[in-house]
Amino acid sequence: MSESVTAPATTDVLRAIEDRVLWLSSAIIHHANRVRPNPSGLKVGGHQASSASMVSIMTALWFNHLRPQDRVSVKPHASPVLHAINYLLGELDESYLPRLREFGGLQSYPSRIKDPDPVDYSTGSVGIGATAPIWGAMSRRYVDIAFGGAGVGRQYSLVGDAELDEGAVWEAVLDPNVAELGELVWIVDLNRQSLDRVVPNIAADKLQRMFAAAGWQVIQLKYGSLLEELFTRPGGAELRQRIDAMTNPEYQRLLRCDATELRRRLPGEGPSAQAINELVASLDDTTLVDAIANLGGHDLAALDRALGMIDDTRPTVIFAYTVKGYGLAMKGHPQNHSALLTDAQMRELAERLGADLDDPWRAFPEGSPEHELCRATARRLKRPEFPPLPPPAIPVDFGRTPSGTATTQAALGRVLLDLTREAPDAARRVVTVSPDVSSTTNLGGWINKVGVWSVQERPNWFADDAETILQWQEKPTGQHIELGIAEVNLVGLISELGTTWSRWGQPLLPIGVLYDPFVERALEPWSYGIYAGGQSILVGTPSGVTLAPEGGAHQSIKTPSIGLEQPGCLTYEPAFAQDVEWTLLAALAQLGKPGGSSAYLRLSTRPVDQSLAAVPTDPAARERRRRQVVAGAYALRRTENVKVTIAAMGAVVPEALDAATRLDQIGIPTDVVCVTSPDLLYRAVRARQGHEQADTWILDQVFPAERATPLVTVLDGHPHTLSFLATINRVATSALGVTRFGQSGSLEDVYHHHGIDTDSIVRAALDITE
């Protein structure tokens, strides 16, 4: 069980700080909307009511329980509360307080990367911030076991009750690994309101049972000290029963009533009405109004007790009942989500809280008990510095050339095994993650080599089974993490694994492997992870309609263009095993450091003759090819008097080469360019146009102006992914690709159906050259 880290004598001082946090968070939003000039007239926004419901919880946590080794994910709409606390602790300069949602100022929602004050987790996308500390906890444990220095520490999630509607929350809570993470603490701000309404049936009891069934400690913090005391008086049991039985909307309506109206409404009409009426009659008006809103989430003493009950041997969730807009004129109103206090209401609030609307950022006087508590808390929460270690050196080329027939998916596993031999220091920092598709994505050899990560070691009951090829050895030192079938969990984990260099100074090289059709399911949380500073590699395999027999349900179409458009990410779609090696090594070299980048690799299960890659044997020519592969494209076939160019990517490169041979035979000399990264080529085009900074040399080498010809582009994905290539030299173009849901069938039939087979490429070339 945990204990309060400050003396109980600070309770009155804590209340004064609570009032100041409420004022500051409200004033931050008020200034952004009603004081700061707004020439555009666009609504600035902010959430005074959502912030107010969290003030007591965050005050109790920061000033009475939080430790430097702990991390906190703050619900998105409570970001002004976080900034207010950081200001009181001296972690945020006063100049930022008037700059909420201003360019270069405080972000709309907490951001690790963009906010000027300490933020542990970026939040804003509902559900993702709530679950991030789960993956943060696993990442901390991984680092501490593998390299030491990450220590211990709780991972708190401050969650809005409406966030529990998100499926991503339950995918994370139910993962088998999570029940063993005792450092997890969720505090649910149970204010029974969503953006639009009072939720008619929040089903708190059901939610608590769901957490309990997942192995969590559940603490209910429903009523405050005043109500609890009233429940002990005559008529108190009936009052508790009456409030417990109310619907959410009925209770919320009582929050909007004055004392006279409460005396009429509260007793109800049942057999207990008389007893409740007598109890209510014994209370003065102020006590009655205060009592109806006296919920546990606003009672500092009750919060202190609840936080002291946390059992660190299993995850804990505290259901803290609160009032949305608590302490504000809008408290409990069903449409208060984005409501703003008027100037008059702000002045009344200032008077009640001992603040000044004309001097809103006034600090506590030097030497006052409140000032001293803020200083003591700041000293207590000061974290040690973790200078980031430089990531390990990554080889650029293992020096071997694949032969025979191979798939790019199988090449992934071989590259990882080669890394253990050629660069063991780098391989030691690789962590692979899979949502139950390890064996089907060719990670078996890697897993046999490095083992499966687990909180505790478990026996491998099939170790002596001669027919078992995949050795599933679970141990805390394993380097592969297996999750349940939940792609959102996978990208959440690789994103947090990709932040360890900035949290504890220890770089990891996380690689998440999933079926490419499900990249879209995982895209939003992965994109948010990149935004939050997580650097990772996502491998989607198998991909495209090349997965012909699987049919439309498993044939990805849009993923190539997703990779091209995703900020903070490089994308590669190699055609050959050698290209997989070079691009994966290049992607690994971008991880675990300031200014690094994530990457997305789209791989295939199509067997391809590796001699088609024509990898040069001369060392200088080989290195030139490698640099081109990593930069986005290379010339796979050059001809004299070229009349047309085919730019192909990924699995359809054999068709492009076949088409070029046939075109040559009918008198149309054809070049073939193998595109490995439409993303990098597009950046080069934009850089040439002056829109961004990027290398452009690859365009001159692969698409030189003197070889400009009509262009056919082809890929197993949406054709617009490569159609921009025609703008390099402003040539006629025909873009081939997949624009419809897939069909089951043979590879030949499916390619023909979508017009990406050899015949279709030849026809397209003839159309733009004749």
C-alpha cells in the first residue's frame, strides 16, 4: 500500500492550492477566448468544465502522492490543469499562461514534444493517452531488465469516463501481460457527462466488474466526507439509497438546483421520502447545496485515503465520482463541455477563490505556506537527468547477395538473424512485437534465437517435442513481445518502446510486425505515437492483391499511399531480399535519437527470382546501388534509344521486367525503374520545387532529363501513389494499380482483373507511345 508523501497538516494549505489551480486553469482558457485579440474570429476553445472536474484529483496526486519516478498521462481536456500545476511548481514560465492554443504557445492537449513544460504523455486522441502508460510500464521494465537504470515508478492514467467507451481501452486492459503490471494506476474522472449530454446509464458497476475480471484492484471513491457524515444520521441510509438509485440525468439536475428546489426534489416520492425530508429539513441552505455535490473525487481527504490504498502487486483503477464544472457557475450543466464563463462569472469566481481577474497569474506570496508547499513539491518531484546514449552503430550492408527464389517477408527474418551475427550490440537493442502473427510473418528463427519477453519466466512445455519448430521460451530477457490480436496494442507498445532513449537514455530499436491489411486499423494510434515522439518500424506483411487466394478481405490497397503521406515516417516497399536488407538497416539507423524517424515497410509473400535484382558485383557499383535503394529508386534495366519507362514497385516488378522484354521485341526500347520508396521520391520532387528540405540527387540519377520518356507506373496498390513521378520530367503517363476491392483467385487472374499484369503494362506502354 502507498502512503502520502507529505504531512497531513498541509490539508488546509492543499485546499488553498486546489483553489488556485481551479482559478489558473479557468483563467488560462478565459484569457485565450475572451482577452487575447482574435482577428480571425475563429473559436479558440478550451474546456473549463472538464478541467474543473480534475482539479481536486490532480492537486491531491501532485502535491501529496506523486514521486519523481512516476509518470502521469493527463486526460486531454484537463491540459490547463497540468499547466497550472507546472506553473505553481516553477516548471512553466508565466509568459505562457496567456498563450493557450496560440502558435508557439501551450498546445490544445498535453504534448511531450510541443509543450514548453514537462508532459509525460501526449494525449488528445481519446483512448490512446489512457492506454499509453500501460505500454510505458512495459517499456520501463524492458529497459531496466535489459540495461538497468530505469528504476521503478507508477504509471498513472487520468481518464475521462467517456473515454472508457473506446474499444482501444479494453483491448489494452485485457492483454494477458497487463495483469502483472502492478505499477499501473488509472483514476477515472466519473462525471457522467460526455461531450453532448449527461450519459443516461454510465453503468459504473459494470465497468468496475470488467476491470476486476481483468485482475485489477478496483477502488470506488463515490461520496465525500460531508455526505458520508449525513448518511450516518437518521434518514441518512434512505438518502444514500435514494441517491444511489437515481439516474444520472436526475442527479445532474439536482446539481443545478438552489436549496429551495433541492428540498422539493431530493426526498422523492417513495416510502423513504419522509425520512429524507426530515434529514433535509435539519440542514441549512449552504450545507444542503454543498452536500449534493460532495462527491469523493472532490474531497481531498477521501482522495488521500484512496491513493493510499493502492496495491502495487496488480493494476489499480480508482473510480472517482466528480461533477463536471465543479466549483464553476456551469457545474453539472448538460451542455457545459465547451462552455465558457462570462467576464462577470470570472470576477465572481476570482472573488470567491481569492484571485484577481485583472492580475490573473499572481503567485503565492513568498514565505506563505502555499508557496513553501509548492517549492517543497517541486524539489520532491525533481527528476534525475538521463543523458541519451547514442544508438548502436548499424551496418549498412552485410556483403552477401541473396540467390535463388525468395520473398521479401522471409528476408525480414533473415536480416534480423544476420544482425545478431554481424552487429550483436545493435541486435541486442532490437525488440520485435507481434499481435499473434509471429510464425506467419517469418519471425520464427529470430524468436528461437532471442526468446519471448515476459514479466516472469515461464516453462516451455514443448521444448522436448521434436515436432515443435518454434521454441516459445518466455523470459524477462526475451526480445520479442507477443500481444493478443489487437493491432492498436501493438502500435501503442512500439511507440512507447521508441521513446525510451528520451525517457531513460536507453535507445531501443522496436519493430512491429502485422498483416498489412490491418495497418489501417492501427494507423491512427501509430500516427499519434509518432506525434508523441515514438520512433519505431512498422512492417506490414503480406500485402496487396498479391495475397490472391485470400480475397478482398485481406488485400490491402491504400497502404502504399498511407506510407507516403504519414508525417515523421519513411516508407519502403522493396521488391527483392537485398533491398529488404538495405532498407531495413537504413530504417534501424534512424531510430533512438534526436531528429530520428519512424519507418513503414510493406512486404510480400510472393516468391521472386532474386537474380532479377541484378545486384552489381563490383564493390563501388554495389554501394551505388545500395545508396539508390535507400534513397528511393534505382534503374533496374537501361536500354539504348529508350522510348518508354516503366516505374514499378514491390511485388509487380517481375511483370514490369517481362513487359519491358516484350516491348523491346516489338521495337519499343524500355527502361525499368524499381521504386523502393515513393515517399522519399516525393520529398525530393517537393524539395526541387522549393517546398521542403530533402536530397534531390536521386531524381537526377534515376530519372535524368536526357532519358525522359513517356512513363508507365505500376504497383500492387492505389495507382496515385506513383503517378506524381510523371511530374519529374513532365512526361505523358499511365498509372496502373488497384482501385477496387480485391477478388479471390490465382495470382495471374487477380493481376489481370486489376490491370497490373504483364499484358496490361504492355498495353499501357503502347497507348502512351503510339
